[in-house]
Amino acid sequence: MKKGLKLPEQGQHQAVYFAFRSLVRQGKIAAELLELYEDVKVKAEKLLEILEKEEENRTKFTYKTFAQANKEPANDSLNNAEIFLTEMKGLIGKN
């Protein structure tokens, strides 16, 4: 607010990102902070992709009664859970 930045009510995340990037380009904020944000943003997007895939798997295989029919999506879910857990442990460790 002190810098006179105005943000829309809709699309605030993207607007904040562009305002933040502008302040970095002006030298008012360290570029390293923008790099950290962008790194976390990429990781968050990957985690959201995993979540969407898991929601699809759950919907697709909830009512299957054959154990073999669920084996492949179950293995995928375990792998995705390991990725998620690793990311969360890393995030907690940074604090």
C-alpha cells in the first residue's frame, strides 16, 4: 500500500506476482526472493497436478471390485503420496 500498488479483487495472485516482480526489477526487493517464490510456485503446481490426478483415480476406481483393477492406480497413488510427503518435509525443514 505504501508503494501505491493497486490490486484487483479478482485475479489477485497473478497481480501480486507481477507487482512483486516489478519491485524486483526496480531493485526495491532482492531478486533472490522472486526466485524462491517462483521455485515454490512450480512445486505447488506439480502438487496440484498430483491432486487432480488422484481425484480422477478415486472417481474412476472407487467402485471396481477386482483387486487387480485397483493395483496400478494404487501404485500411482503411493508414488504420488511419496512425492507429496517429500515436498512437505522439505517445506517444514525450511522453516
